Amino acid sequence: MSVVAAVDCGTNSIRLLVARADGAGRLVDLHREMRVVRLGQGVDATGRFADEAIERTRIALADYVDIMETLGTERVRMVATSATRDATNRDSFFGMTAELLGCVVPGAIAEVITGDEEARLSFLGAVGELDSARGPFVVTDLGGGSTEMVVGDADGVRAAYSADIGCVRLTERCLPSDPPTADEVEAARAFAAQRLDEAFERVPIEGARTWVGVAGTMTTLSAVGAGLADYDPEVIHLSRISLSDLDDVCRRLVGMTRADRAALGPMHPGRVDVIGGGALVTMELARRLTERTAITELVVSEHDILDGIALGLLDSPTAGAQAETD
């Protein structure tokens, strides 16, 4: 049975899923891993990848390639998202990824995908295990440099939009102090609100019944809200948190020092300095959902764009050999 590998390289982290399908066509994880490499370090300000950021990503991807080879991967697809769309020196990044991925599948390269494609793949991965009767679904993928918002149901995506706002981008632009000052927090919320305005204009959420959040900010908020001593993906996957409790967690994290955040058991070291920015974006999302829908809680999924990529590889016998960059 085919073994496929999906790699998602975002602004803050690079993640790997190696999987196969079971008899019913569902994914069976063989290996799932996340590393914070901060590829988007400074991109919002300089428009370029930092050399050290590319090197951190290269080291992580080289380890991932070893895992793919050990598990007998036959097809691979690597997608690069917000930071790579913005970087002027992305050719250096693509040269590195082509060299490494070619060790697994000759000709394989990383792709820059559009925000709409990122949203579609995230939706596919996020709602696969949910009861279709709970739709329509609003899925938000809050990353380091962008936030994808998608509305859909059992028939697929109805509308999607990628907003240029994420935990790294907001932190670097608006939240330099430790802890942030009241003026910085207000400026950050205003900036997040402005960037989300068009998302909510383009994606009609009225009538949606379930909000699903994916990616590291959302899973971390769930873990902190549940008071976990350590990060446990099995507990977090499909966990639910009321919007009132979510607001409490977000406000608490925004007001903490970095040292206080680092002391929280489920907090990944690579998220300590940016989780406050992610919490502020989440608060803006929740405020608008409360105003426009009857949704009262957030469902948090560990399954997201990685699962969408892997499902696409299993469905298409030619996928993963080579792709064009935008």
C-alpha cells in the first residue's frame, strides 16, 4: 500500500506527515512531527529570508528526508506558504528543498501555494472526522504569517480567503515589549481587525454552525485552557473550548511575560514569543463569529493542511512527482 509524505513549511514551523491509507481510505499516521524553524524571521520587515532561517529549515528538512526514506515513502509533496510567497530570495530556499527532496522522489520540489489552495487543503484535513450534520463549518488556520478562513460543508468549500495576518507577523510588527504595553495591544488588535475585515467580507459565515481551529496557536490555546501539564495531541484533537473560556485564556497569555509563558507545561519553546500575537488574532476571530453566528465554542483539530496534502497524494497517482512554483 502506498506510503506518502506531506511537508508543510510555514512562517513559524515546518511539519511532516508520513502516512498510508487503511481499507476505508482513511489516513493512518506512520510519523507526524513539527519543528519551529521561524523561516519567516524578519520577512515582514526585509522582504527576504534570513540566511540563518534557511539553514534552520535545511537541517529540519534533512532529518525529515531521512524519516521518509526509512518509512519507504513513494510520493511526497512539500508546500510553502505565507513567508515564501513574500520573500524576494526564495530561489535559495527552492534550491535547497529540491536537492533534499530529490533524494526521496527524483524531481520533487517544494511548491508555493496560493492562499486559496492553502485554505482548501486545510479545510479538507480539518473536517474529515467531524459529523457533517454539524456543518456548515468555519475553519480557521492561524499561522505565522497568514490566517486562512474557509466556509464549507459535506459538499466541499463554499468560500475561502487568506488574510495577511498571523502570530509572527503581528508580534514582529506590533508587540516588541515584554509584556506588551496596553498601547501595543490596542495597536495589534486594530491591525488584526483591519487585516481580517476583507476575510469576513469575502467569506460569508452567517449560518455556520461549527468553528474549527487548526495549527499551533489554536492547539496551544486549547492545551493551556485545559490546564494540561504537558502537550498531549490525543487530548487536544477534537477538544472543545467555550468562547468565554477561550477569551480568558487569550487575555491571560497576552498579559504574561515570556518567562511566564515558557513556564506553562504545554507551551512549545518556539511559540513562547509569538503566542500573544496569535491570541489577539483569535480574539478578533471569536468576536466576529459571536456577532454573526450562534457559535458558542471552538473545536480544535490536530488534523489540518498536512492531512489534506496527504489525502490528495493518495487520491492522485501522479501527484508528488514534480510541481511548478508560482
